[in-house]
Amino acid sequence: MAIDQIAKIGLSSLPVIYYFENLFSVEVFRIDTPIIPESRKSLRVVNTGIANSVTAKFYWSHSFTSEWFESGSIDVGLGEEKVLNVPSNSFYYSKFVIYNNTDKVAYVTANLV
């Protein structure tokens, strides 16, 4: 099941494990609601190794542009668990992206809370 399908069918509270070795970043959850803006849940991120640090960022957009605007980020160290809280605004489009800050393999678990 694709990651975007997980978010769209309501399974987004289930943890999803991401493995990325040669990737700089991975888009973990994206929600597009072009008719009525909605509020979003926060993202729980667990860095289980081997990378010393990953960064999770929240981006939003609207129907009048193709640009994405960063609106919050957290750095998650090796063995840490953190929550990236989103603004209380309603959004048409939003996504979370996790960046591997090292040249090592990253194992990350993420879910919406």
C-alpha cells in the first residue's frame, strides 16, 4: 500500500517504518483537500538508527500556487522520539518530509498523532 493511500484512507495513525540509504529525503504523509481546508495531525518520528540525525519538516500549500511553504521542523537524534506539531490553521495541501542528515542508513518510524 502506498504511503499516500495510508494517509487518505484513515490508517495514518499506524506507524510506518521508512528505510532510506542513498536518499536525501522521503515524503512520508501528504494530504490534498482542494475543496475545504482541514486541520492536520502532528507527526511522531522515531529515529532507530543508524543515522545520527534526521530532520522532519511540515510543508503547506494552497490552490493558488504550486509552491510549498515550510512551517515547522524538528531534528531527531539517534534513539530519540519526537513530535512535530503543526500549526492550528486549516490547510488545503500539506506534507511531511523526513531528511537524512548523514551519509549513513536511516531507519525511521513515523505516524500521525
